[in-house]
Amino acid sequence: MVREVDVAIIGSGPAGLTAATHAYKGGARKVLLLEREEELGGILKQCIHNGFGLEQFKQDYTGPEYAERLITELEKTGVQCFLNTLVTDLSSDRVIAALSPEHGALEIKAKSIVLAMGCRERTRPNIGIPGTRPAGIFTAGVAQRFVNIDGYLPGKKIVILGSGDIGLIMARRLTLEGARVIGVYEIMSYPGGLKRNIVQCLNDFDIPLHLSHTVTEIRGKERVEGVVISRVDAKLHPVPGSEELIECDTLLLSVGLIPENELSKKAGVELTTATKGPVTTEIMETSVPGIFTCGNVSTVFDLVDYVAQTGAAAGTFAARYASGGLGTSKQSVDIVAGENVRLLFPQRYGFEDDLVLFIRAAEPVEKPVTVEVAPLGSKINRPYARPNEMLRVKIPKGKLAEVKQSIRVSIREK
Ligand SMILES: Cc1cc2nc3c(=O)[nH]c(=O)nc-3n(C[C@H](O)[C@H](O)[C@H](O)COP(=O)(O)OP(=O)(O)OC[C@H]3O[C@@H](n4cnc5c(N)ncnc54)[C@H](O)[C@@H]3O)c2cc1C
């Protein structure tokens, strides 16, 4: 039997929870949230540290507390949730195939769909570290799950490669659990994670951060016995003669996150190499009409508050699409990266709503900058621009009405 719904949401992390609540608040009545795990909340369940919701709720929540707040909001609506339900296929005409022990093989036809599947971690094969293949190499998120949910310590003498936020958070967490974190090694000349995490997770615990360094070999037969660290030059090539052997039993990788885009590909959604997620408009619509996206499946955001914000937009507009209330003109312009911009979200403007732009600088500028949005002539001042801290800029719809070609965003020193 094919089930028919107004809005189906895939994934119940902060993006999916917020999208579901807003789809219901936006007028959709048959809203179905599909989640493969046995509980709602997504990755937040294993993020037991604080720092969530500072912007959105002006509260310093842990991940589970933040998720609970979103779940409480959801419970006030009539959204139906199917847990333990894995979505296995998605077509461009919005038919979902899913499997669940309770409901069996499901086929769901939705008037609109919100993709909220989150992101996955890059692993050793993604970055190709040479050496043996012993036990003791984990991604930082897997180690986070072991420690915070399963109650296992992944090792005692730990090296962390990459200074992404999850790695920084795990440096502190493992130290608190009694492990020795020897150091965090980062190939770039600037950190990957937020400044607040460098201070609170490394500096406060005397854990050194070595920039412009990488792991060039892993040693050990059954278990990791050590890693060789090398300095890298400006082209990120290891410098011969700079090798140093560091004895350790565990290597954690915190070397980036990638949108979970298998279902997006199956639905024929256009992806962009810049974010590795779907090409998206300001109302979170993908290139396939009626399929919307939000949170880290769209682009990897720095803050959960931004994830929830995109979830609210996706849910609201998915509900409007389902009711037939979205404009059909489909006029849109590209938003393109200009000087010193590595990444932009969204990448298209469709003249439906205000434009909230998330921008990542290509290179750090440690002095005042202006974000220029051409052809509007808008110049927005910011005290600095760093690749590890997204800039967010809001441009009202009224200002964009006359744009005919593309919108070009640049970051320039003042
Ligand atoms: C391993 C890991 C650890 C992280 N730790 C932190 C941290 O400590 N602090 C932090 O700020 N950020 C952390 N992040 C970043 C985190 O992704 C965001 O902060 C936030 O949780 C993103 O929200 P989301 O709703 O987009 O995705 P998620 O929270 O990842 O939620 C996605 C949900 O979709 C479900 N799903 C995926 N595919 C399917 C499918 N086919 N069928 C059904 N359900 C599906 C998943 O089970 C999951 O519940 C981590 C990310 C990862 C990958």
C-alpha cells in the first residue's frame, strides 16, 4: 500500500526536527518524520558537552538538552514519527522507499520532501595515510560515540590528526576520562575548528596544537604503536627531514565532514563540488521541485543554531509547496564566489524570500573586512574573516528584486 503524506522529512537531527515542526506550523497536516535510529535527535545524542543553542535560545545547552527542547516543540504538533525506519530510495517524483521492523517495506508518496540526513566523517582512505593497518585508528565521532554512549575508552595515549571541532571536543573529553592526548596536528596553517573550542578544549588543558603538520606514516602490527609526524610546506607537501616518531596507541581523525548525499543523488538532485551537498535556493529548495534540504546534508555548518535555522526555512517552504502556495515563476539567479570566498550557501536565489547567506573565507584575514554583494553595492563590515568561522549575512528580499544576472560575493580587506 502506498502511503500519501503532505510533507515527509528524512532524518531527525536538529535540522529534521525543526523542519518537521515548521512544516506543521506552516499548515501541512500530514507530516511524517522518518528516522533510522531508535530515538529522535541525530548526532546531538552523543554530544554531551555544552555550547548548543547560545544564539537560538540564549541558553548554554548540552546536545541532548538542545535536542530535548526541539523534541518538546515537535510533540506539540501532530507530526507522525517512524523510528527504526531506514530510507533506502528516493525518486525525483517524491516517492520514498523505506524499511522498518514495525512497518515492513514502506512506499511513501509525498507532496514535498525535506532531506535532513546530516553528514558523515572523512576517514583514513579519504586522506590516504600510508603505513600498516592496525587497530586503534578511529574517526573522532566514532570515539565520541564509544566514550559518551557505549562507555568505552578508545585508547590511553592519543594523537589527533586534524583540528576540526569534533577532534578538539574529543581532546578535552578523552583528557577528562584519563587518557593522555599528546597533541593535535593540523595540515593547514590555521585551525579547522572554532576559536572557542581551541581555547576551551586545548589551551585550558595544555594540549598543544601543531599547525602545518600531518601524519605521514602509521606504525604498529596488531595495535597502533606510533605515528610519524612531518612538517608541511606552503603547498602542503611533507618536508623531508622533518619526520618525528611519536609513540601512541591511538590515532583519532578529525579531518572533515561530508554531506550524506546518497539519497540526494538517487533523487537526481544537482550537487555542487563546493559544499558536496545539493545546489540550494534561499528557501532551501534543491534543483528537483518539491525536494528541500537543510542542516548538514546541505553544507557542513559551524553551529547547530544555523542548522536549525535552515530546518525552519525548509519545513515552512515544504509545507507551502505541498499546499500549492509557492510561486511557479521559477526565475532564479546564481550566487557566485568572488574574491577570497571558498564556499557559499545557498548557491541560487529564487526571489521568494530574504537571502540569508553563509560564507566561508578561502584565506584568513585577521583585520577588518567588508563582505561585498554585487551588483547591490552592499558592503557589510566584519572584524575579521576566518575559514573556520562562517560569516552570515542577511539581505532583505526588497533589495534583490532588481537583480538580473548573478549575485557575486567577495571578502575584501577594508
Ligand atoms: C560523528 C559526528 C559527530 C559530531 N559531533 C558534533 C559535536 O560534538 N558538536 C557539534 O556541534 N557538532 C557535531 N557534529 C556536527 C553535527 O552534524 C551537527 O552539529 C548537527 O547535529 C547537524 O544536524 P543535522 O540535523 O543536519 O544532522 P544529524 O544530527 O546528523 O541528523 C541526521 C539524522 O538523519 C538520520 N538519517 C540519515 N540517513 C538516513 C536514512 N537513509 N534514513 C533515515 N534516517 C536517516 C540519522 O540517523 C540522523 O539521526 C558531529 C557530526 C558527526 C557526523
